[in-house]
Amino acid sequence: MPAADDLDDLDHQLLALLQDDCDRTLRDLGDLVGLSPSAVQRRLERLKSAGVLTRRVAVVDVPVLRAICLVSLDQESTAAHRRFRESVLAAPEVQQCYNVSGDHDYVVVLTTTGMEHHVAVADRVLKDAPNIRRYSTMFVLDPLRTGSAVPTRREPRPTSRTEHRTEHCTES
């Protein structure tokens, strides 16, 4: 996958537009960035081939119960982590899963239809899973921001006058 530095301004603009609404037509995208539909299509195909664009999804907005689960494994090994990951990723209710640093090994985001469904899923995926030392659950009370858009541009590094100045010191 190319680094953010490998993308030009038009790539960044197209990616931002697609992350906002992937149903836009090639013509709409082209009008917004100043390209022909065929030029947009070539760029999108290049971004797909490079692994930058991986899939198109529909965002469904229905009431759900979201839970953030902090998971600590009992035994640390490559095989133990692989088995945990395979198990968790097989559950469709696992919306996100992150291997993290700190006091816990994983953050697992469960999305269920309600408390009864959550208890069944948490029992199946976490409580009954082998090699889990402990897990704790935090329920989302008010999702202030949800989404999947990611930044594609690096923020320019702030520069100060002192960074560009070379100082010469002489000893007497």
C-alpha cells in the first residue's frame, strides 16, 4: 500500500469525497476535482490495485448496543494471539478489534441488538474463550462520533524560525 506521501492532491480529494459518499458517480467526482470521468476511473483503479481502496460498504443506522471490551490474554505467544484473533474475527458482532499496548492486549468493539444479545455474544466470544485471563466491558451511552473515514494526508510539520537557523559556536 502506498504511503500518504505517494498520493497527490487529486488522490487525497477523491479519497475524501468517496469516504463521505461512495455512491457519487464518476462524473460527479470528476466535476468536484476537475477531471474527466475516465480520468477519475483510472485513478480509482490505480488506488484499488495499490490496496488503498479495498471495498465499498453501506453505513446502516439502526439502534444498537455498543460495548468496548478490554481483553487480557492469560498466556503470551504467537500461537495464542493467532487463536484469539481467529476466534474473535469469526464473530460477526465484533465490529472492531485492536491489538494494543498497555495493561490489556486487545480492545474489542461489540455491536449487538440489545443487552440479551450482548450477554450471549460476550459469553460466546469472550467468557467461554480459552486463554482469556480477564476482560472488562464499557457500554457506550452516547456515541458522539462514529465513522470509518481515515485521514490520507499528513499534517504539515510546524516549523519555527529556530529549526532553520544554524548556529556556529567557537571556543576561545
